[in-house]
Amino acid sequence: ALKVLETRPYTRELTRPYPNLATLYNNLKSSDNAITYQTKALNLAIPAKDTAMILNTYSALSLSYDNKENKQQAYDMMHHALQYLTPNSNKNASIRTYDQYGYACVGVGKYDDAIEAAGKAISFSKEVNDINHFGSATTTLARAYLEKGNPKKAIDLLNEMARAYPEAHNAIEEDFYEVGKQSAQLLF
């Protein structure tokens, strides 16, 4: 079936099996296979100028490289994605892109860039009521402050999120506690 897809004109629906297979492989801890299918999706989406698919695929590639502990390649994927963002970009794709870019920036020690990107993801997440990315971006923001040497700010952000948006806290519970624990260890 995939061979047939490669001979058809581009449509997002015809491209979907690639990211879906990549997600399956990531869930199976097979990042190399995930990257193969994500790259195929990207190679179809770029010439078709499908910006939302391009942004989402770069984000997925970044996560796959991060799963392999290749923080620089994860960052590079998101750095490439930024060239496709415009003021008219799909809001959900923009949120995911800024969220993942911020996360990738933390991985390579670019904390100020992470803070800026996470702030944009948080702002857009509030606009469209995307609680999952709001929680993820807030955790990324807290992690950036923690790594930058400001654990108090990290804890304050996490506490504020837990009070104001408990459903966001629940969506990212494991990351929330990990950042909180690391911050507390530095403070006490």
C-alpha cells in the first residue's frame, strides 16, 4: 500500500500512513524506523508546501531524535521548522512547533530561546484552549528556568499552573513532578 501512495499526487490523507507508522515505531522504542517514516512524510509535504504537515513532521522528528538522546539533531529539526512558521500558520501547528522548539532548546542549553519559545506556545495554547500543550510548554518553561539556575521561578511556574489549570497539571504529571523535584533539591 505504501508503494502505491508514493506514486499518487500529494494529499495529506495519502501521506498520513507515514506519521502514523512513525508514531507506532516510537511507541515501540524504534526511533530509527520512526525517523525513516517521518522523513518520507516530510519529503512529500515540503514540495507540496503543506505547512501544517511540515511543522508537525519536524516536531515529530525532533522528538524521535530526542528519544535517541541526540539533542543536537532534535534542536536542528526544530530550527529548520521555524522557517515555515508565518503569522498565518495553523495555530495548532504553531503551538506544537514552539513547544517542541523550546524543549529542544533546553536540550542544547539555549535557555533564553527556550523561554521565548515556550512563552509563545503558552500564549497560543491559551488562545485556542489547548490544555495539553499549555501544560507541556509551561513545564518546558519551568525546566528552562531550572537549568538557567532559577529553581524558585521554576517552582513558582509549576505551582501557578497546578492552581490555575489542574487539568494541564494532570496531562503532564510525570514531567511536572520531575522538574518540581529537581527544583526543590536545588532550593533546599
